[in-house]
Amino acid sequence: MAATPSTGATAAKDAQGRIHAYLTTHDVVDAKQLRALSPTPEKPLMAIASDDHAEGLIRARAVSALRLVPSPAIRDYLGKLVESKAKAVDASDRLIVRRAAVALGWLAAPHAPEKLAQLFANDDADVRLDAAIGLGLTRAADAADILRRQLLVEVVPRVHDQIERQLHILAGPTTPEPEKGAKPEKATKPREPMRGGW
């Protein structure tokens, strides 16, 4: 027997309720538990994240959980969310956009770097810091250029340090790989530390 539209809507509402209850007690969402609550958690998560009547922290947790259910629709949703809240001043909106920045970076959406770059115009240092993390997570070639530009104008030390950290990560390993066929160097006995005193 096929489900009627009303039963489909009821099932979706039930899934949203279950996920909402789960998010009230879990800041870090487990993908397996999320799938147990709903085999298709994308729509309930987006509904919670978009619900202006829901508590800001719950909405932020829903946004963060979206990274666990990657799809073009989720990437598009997160990109639009970052754009719409790029200059947010409300504390809840800033928390939501911070979580969106990391989730969008994690999913490495095609236009993520240009969306995340907009967050550097926010007055809140934490928003800019999470924008830097999101850019680093994208591993995109143009992410490094955006980070370098922000590095020149960033005045908050912890954001400046985070940008440098992400640039270092994007640059990759700095130790050269040994040549093929080269013999590994012999391990040398560590030198005894110099001891002070008389």
C-alpha cells in the first residue's frame, strides 16, 4: 500500500522531532545514530537549521551535522546560508554561520572558497577564524590566495595565527621525500643534553 501525502508529511515531521530531540543532548553528532533516527536526515536537518523559532544552538548543531550527509543540495544550502549570514551581528546567527563555514569547507563544495571569503567581512573574530578553518578544509587551490589576502589585513592575533596554520596545511609537507632507491640514513645515538651546574 503506497503512502499518502499526509502520511509522508507525518513521517517527515516525526523524523524532524526525533532529530531535534537528539540535537538537544548531542553537540557532536554521530553519523550512525543520525541514520538510525532517519534514513534520509538531510531534509529534517535543513528544516531545523532554517526554523527561526528553534533555539540557536540546536539550529547550529543541525547545520554542523549536515557535513555528515553530503549531497549537491546540502552544499548548495550551506553556500546560501553562508552568503545570507556573512555579515550577521546576532550571536545565534554568528554561531550558525560559523558552523556552516566549517561544514561547507569539510564538504569541499566547488564554490566554497568564494562563499567563505565573504565571512572575512564580519566584525566577529570567531566568524573569521572559522572562515579560515573552512577554507583550509576545502584544500582548494584558490583557498590559499584568499587566506594570504586576509593575512595582510587581519588584526586579531588568534585569527592571524589560524590563517597561517591553514596556509601551512594547504602548502603540504615541507620535508622532502627520499629518492627512490636511496638508503635510509643510519640512526645515530641521541646526544646527551648539556647539563648545567658546577
